[in-house]
Amino acid sequence: MTSMRTVVVIGVLAFSQCGAARPAVETSSRDSWALDSSWPADLNKIGAMNGTSGVDVDPVRGEVYMCQQRGSPRVSVWDSKTGKLLRTWGDDVLDTPHGLRLKPSSITTGDVEVWIMDMGVGVPDTGNVIRVFSSDGKLLRTIGTPGSEGTGLDPVQFSHVADMDWSTNEKVIVAVDGDGGLNNRVVAMDAVTSKVVKSWGKLGTANGAFDIPHGIAIDVCDRVWVADRKNNRTQVLASGQYYRLCQCLSSNRRFSGHFDQEQCIVVYDGAVD
């Protein structure tokens, strides 16, 4: 029997004003997509992937970035149209990559920064950090203390940091910290200094508490949507406070979510059916 992971798209009110929104409504399901077994074309050059944990697309250059937790290479870059392998990197500095986000770094060149959450559950003195790379794999910045798992906020210590996103003005980084580690929290940091400006959440089932916060997405109103995995729900936070639950999905095991240009959120569900 073939196991499938569910991908569900839910339509969200087009926010002309950032006030109360109507409940989100499920608009389509995995029936809207078909597997393209020919992509990537060069998979044989690196072998079977093991624990693919992050994917993002550079729309300017047409490149797809992927990271994997256990296989080699840790990061691979592919041509989005042909599926050809373009470059690989990361084995020397990444332990257990969990999430990957691209951020434009130059309007002139069209280059991107590659932000990777490294849970760090294997190799000593690595992991429990957010690493920032150039598009060719040069390490530019590290947030957190490599190999130092903890609960501290000044300086910040991560424990299985899982995902991140930026505020709409890109001045704040917001990360979910606690994929099975010491923490079950959301941490907001200054995008330049990495100093923590706010942290909220604890282990639990009450609104505003989490049990493995696994993914994060920020909407145009700077509301923070958190995939609260073990609690089988998506929580929405506003100004650091609990705002609402997204209860429109009949499935469970929320893994992650991303907003598209039309402010529909694509929710990735980890249930096997």
C-alpha cells in the first residue's frame, strides 16, 4: 500500500483591513496536484534522499533549493524546469537541517540568502542554530550557539529550532523552537542584531501553548500561524497573544504552512492515509 502525505490549501480572507477575519475555508486538497515522477531528472547523481525537510524556490533564477536531515548532500540546488542538478553544499557545516527559507539579498544581482534551521541532534558542536548562507553555500551568519542546546534568551539558545519567517517589514525574524527539544515556544528576534524582542509559549494543550511547534507562516497583517504538530492544530497569534485556531481541516498532524501571493495558506499535513 502506498502512503501519502496530505497537502491542503485553505482560502483565507483577502485582508483589506487587518481586523477580524472570517473563518478559513478549505478550498482544495491533494486531488488538485499530480506527481511528476520525472522531476528531478538528476536524482541518480546524489542517490535517494533521506529525510527531505525543507524546500524553497528562487523565482528569479528558477532554482529549487532542498535540504535533507540525514542524507548527503545536505543541500542541493536544482533547475526548476529541467530538474537538472546545479550544485550541492553543506555537508561540512550542517548537522540536521530541518527547514529552509530563501530571502532576496540583492536587487541588482538577483541573488538570495539561504536560511536553514539546524536542529543538531548528531554531530557535537554543530546544530541548534539558524545558519545563513549565500546561494553557493558560503556561510554568512549564525544565530544561536552551535551545539549548545538550551532555554536561554540572552543570548538566544535554541533546542531543535524547526522553522522561521520574517515580519512584513523584514525587521523581525520569528522562529518556532521545540521540535521535540527542551522548548515549546515562538521566538521573535531583531533581524539585524538577533536579539530576542519577544518570546511566548510553553508546553501544553491550552490556547497559546504548544506541543512540538513545527512550522510557521506570517500573513500580511503580521499574524503568526503556528503548526502545533502534536496538538493537531494550527494556532494564530497576533502581537504575541493567542488570536484564534484554524479549525477548518478534518485531517491532523500539522507540519508546516506557507502563504502564497494571494494570501492563501498552503498547509502541509503529516498524517499518513
